[in-house]
Amino acid sequence: MARVCMVTGKKPMVGNNVSHANNRTKRRFLPNLQNRKFWVESENRWVSMRITNAALRTIDKNGIDAVLAGMRADGQKI
């Protein structure tokens, strides 16, 4: 399964480990993904999502119904 947030679309970034001697090696910065289940009152069901902590804050702010409506408008199947 890809390490991609279902809401924000965040995925791993590539950067460098930098040692004290300024040697550089490639590394990946992974998104803070969490598996969460949300109760959607309007659909009377649970929705499982793999989301980042930033997306969790967005859901707290706007509500799960608004976030799901935006995802469906973008063409995602939930």
C-alpha cells in the first residue's frame, strides 16, 4: 500500500542525511500516516481512512461530511 494520505495527498519526500563532516546520503521523509475510522452520520456507516495528522486536524475543523464531499468532488471513491 502506498504511503499517501487519502485527504491531503501528502506522500514521502526525498532529502539528505547530513553528517557533521557534511557527507550527504539520500533519505526519505515519511508522512505521519494514521489509520482511522470515522462515523458518518449522514450515511449511517463507518468510513476507514489512511490519513496524515494534518488531515485529522482538517477533519476536526471542517467536519467529516465536508471532507468526504471534497474528496468525492475530486473523483476519489470512498
